[in-house]
Amino acid sequence: MLCTAAAGTAVYLLATGPRLLAHLIVKYLRRRRIAWVSLLAVTLCTTMVLVVISVMGGWLTMFEHSFKGLTGDIVVESESLAGFPYYQEIIDKLQSQPGIAAAVPTIRTFGIINIGNRKTAGVQVIGLPIDQIGKVNNFPQSLWLQDQQYVEAAKQAKDPQEKQKLLDEAAKHAAHPTFALPLPAEVYRDNPTVAKAKTDPSTFPGMIPGSMILEIHRDKKGETVGRNPVLYELPVKLTTIAIHPGEIGVDQKDKSETIYWIADDSHTGLWQYDNNSVYVPFDRLQKDLQMTAQPSIDLKTGAEIEDPARTSDIHVRVKDGYDLNQAKLEVQTVVGQVLDAHLKKDNQFYPPPIIETWREKQAVWINAITNEKLLTVILFGIISLVAVFLVFCIFYMIVMEKTKDIGIIKSVGATSTGVAGIFLGYGLVIGLVGSFLGLLSSFLIVHYINEMHEWLGRALHVQIWDPQVYLFDKIPNTMNWHDIAVIIPIAIVSCVLGALIPAIRAAQMHPVESLRWE
């Protein structure tokens, strides 16, 4: 009776052609719930790989974008804190090269800051011409008062016109960043810490500390705390020491102490910058470090000469679409020509500056993260092979249980290819549904990963993502569609491969032997 019914069904399905495959696949999905285990395995493995590769890839992308945004496309960097001379001539010649859009000097050194007698810390001091720095990097967009406060307000604005107005305001300030003091002059004159200064306190220069130096950070709820308006009323004493070319050691007389006011704060998103860097006017720091043009004596002739002004770095912006390596060759040629011409003539020696692209400058970090991403994906890919074995085992079991059905189908004319197609199609559907569910769940996890991290922090009191370790204060929460286009087909093909051996086994069954199966 059962065999007669099965035979009638088989004849009907064979007569309807391709509907045989769809009917049996749907039937097995509904009746053989053990197949849901393989579906779940495919979903979990796809989710796991996509989440891992998205976080690791996003980390690499954020790292590259952030560091590229804080330097020029090419950096001419002195190996010594003493810097190198003739930088303005180098800049003028660079800007006449076909591939160079802009070049801006900066000074790097180290110092000690005292913030209103409340906090003392060692910091990296960066002197930059703030009106020019936006030509070569994205530093102006890291400033809170001059850019980010408008961007954040725009995110909260519901009125499209108000939102656009705020974004326009941010763009205007980012185009013209400044060290100008944000408060009225009377506030600085009345400050008790510097009220007795010999000069007018309102004329002290502005400084932009990294946000975390000012203890501005995100709390467990993900909200920014510590940005108190009082910060902008605090004087900051910066102590630095000048380093002279060719000299060993330092002299107490080369120490400089300058009082600044906090003009703004910078949040780049990179922990080591936000926690360790302060930014001051280029010309002020150049003067304090005695890197301006200085009168000197030629030791050979005794004649009065002038030591040229020096800088630590030159950041170079390459024109859009221009080959970066070709631009690097142009920079190397110009720097070599200018320094050789002057230093040989004046019989001077400076360590030759290092010329690197932004990627070469950060190669150690980028290569390490790239290798970590590759290794992690390989390891999770190996773990994901469990889905292939589950599909194989479950499908093989289904083939064994459905031996009589297979015999009936083959006895009424089904080909071996058609029988194999049933189980391969079954594996294909498992792969399609499982990978789609995996894509959906991984998208939700990655999209809300920071909110999930904050919830875990509140619930378990554990901070899994530490910005001091991972450099960024947020977990990357974007997915790369190129990765998706690679992983999803692999998941589908893996399911089909898992079903391949059971399908071949079913195709090779002899109808008579199948009908005798007990």
C-alpha cells in the first residue's frame, strides 16, 4: 500500500518534470527536521566568519583611514629632534612639481605640561601652521569646538534645513581652523593663576590638547563625559628643551616655559594621539625650540653667518589620481637637490630626512593587522568546516533512510543524474537559506556591536574592547560587501560539496536492491 502510493507520487512528479526536485526538497525540509541542524550550522558559521572578518577588516580600514587623515600622503621626516633646514625652499619647489598638491611643515618634540596645577604629564608636542594643515590632512575635522560639535548636533537635528545649516557651519570652521582663544579677553585676564603675569594673559597663545589628556572620554553608556567648559579657562604651562644639530646632550639654558590657554580639544579616535599629543602654533614652538634662523659664527673663518630655520617634518599632499610612488620619487629628488646644494656649499651636516608614503610610515602596524586578519579568517574558516561535515553526515543518513523511496523513483524511470540532483538541490537550498540567515544575523550583530558591547559592560561590568589596546575608542561596525561577495558563495558551495557524496551514493543505488532494503 505504501509502495503503491509512493509509486503514484513518483510517476506524478516525474511527469511534472522540474517540480520533482522542488517537491522533495520542501518535503525533506519539513519532514526531516534533523536537516535543520545543518541549516543552523551553516547560519552560525557564516555569521561567525562575517562578523570576524568585518571587525578585523573594519579595524584595518579605520586604522588606515585615521593615520592617513593625520599625516600627508608623503612625509619628509627628520631622524633627529633637531630637524633639518631649508624646508621653505623645499616646500616651494615641491609645490611646483606636477604631482604635488600641497606641502606643509610641522615640528615634533616632547615636553611636560601643567594644566592649571591640576594635572602634569609628559606629552608629544606638535607644532603646526593651523591655517595650512587642512591642505594635507584631516586634523581640522578632529576639533570639537570648531567642527565636531556641529556634526554631532546635525546628527540629532530633525529639521533637514537645520541639519544642513549645522553641517555648513562645521565645513566653514574646518576650512579655517584657528588657535584663537574661544572666550572673551576678560576671562583670561581675571584668572587668578596668571593674574600677576608681566604680560597681558589674554595674549598668551592657544593650545589644542588631545581629548583624553583633558580626561574627556566615553563612559560605560557610550556617552562622552569630562568636557567641562571650565577646561577652556585653564592655563597650561608647557616646558620644552631645544635640541641643537651636532650637539651631544642638552643645556639648562635651552629650556623654555610657555603659558598657553586651551583653545579647543582634538578627538582623532586614535588612542595614542588623543592620550599623548598637544598641538601648538608652529611659529611659537619653532621659537621656543630655537629652530628659527639664528646668528652664528663660522668656526673656520670666524665670519658671522646665519643658521637657517629648521623643521621636523614636511607633510605632502599628492594630487588626486596621481601615482603615489611617482610622487615620492619627485619628493626625493627635490629634497636631495636642495639639501645637497646648501649643505655641501656651507660645509654643514644634518642627518638626511626619511621620505616615506603614509602606508610605509605605518607599515609595521598595517602589516601586523593584515596578517592578524588573514590568520583569524583562516582559523575560523577551518572551524567552519564543521558545517560541511554536518551536511555530509545528515544527508548520508537521509539517503540511507530514503533508500526505498529512491528505489521506487528509479524504478519508474528517474535517471541517476536526476536522483543526485535531488540531494544536491537539497544541499543548495540549505546553503542559500543558511547563508542568507547568516548574512542577516551578522549584519545586525556588526551594526549594533557597540551597543551590544556597552550593554555587556553594564550587565557584566567587563570592558572587552579597551581603546588602550585596540587604539580606537569604537569597535568597527561596517561590513565590506566585497567580503560578503566572497564568503556567501563559499558557504553555498560548501553545502553543495557536503551533499555531493550522499548524492552520488543515492545515484548509484540499484532500483531492485533499494526496494529490498530493510
